[in-house]
Amino acid sequence: PVLRSLDQVFRGRSLLYDLAKTPELVGESLRALAVFVESESESESGGYRDVSGHIDRLSKVQARG
């Protein structure tokens, strides 16, 4: 049961990451930023893939307008 739960957690993180990458690829940086922030808040240990890097970069894009 514990391994199954961990697998579900990793799949969920992967899904959120993919959901954030898709709008980023088509230029919807605000939507991508929102999903990356959600993904980071869901991660108890932080540091999943390069989520924090995406958040930093997309935040700068939003600040520039």
C-alpha cells in the first residue's frame, strides 16, 4: 500500500508538471506559472524537476508584462 501511494504521488506530480509545460509551450505564461506554483505547493519536499526555475523565469516574464 505505501509503494502504491508513492507511485500515485509521483504520477500526480508528473501530471501537474506536464499540465504546466503545455501552456508554457504555446505562450500562455500566466497559466503555466499558476500550475507550476500549484505543483510546487503540492510537493512536500520541493525541488521536483526544474519547477522552481520555471517559476522564477515565468515570474520575470509576467513582471515585464
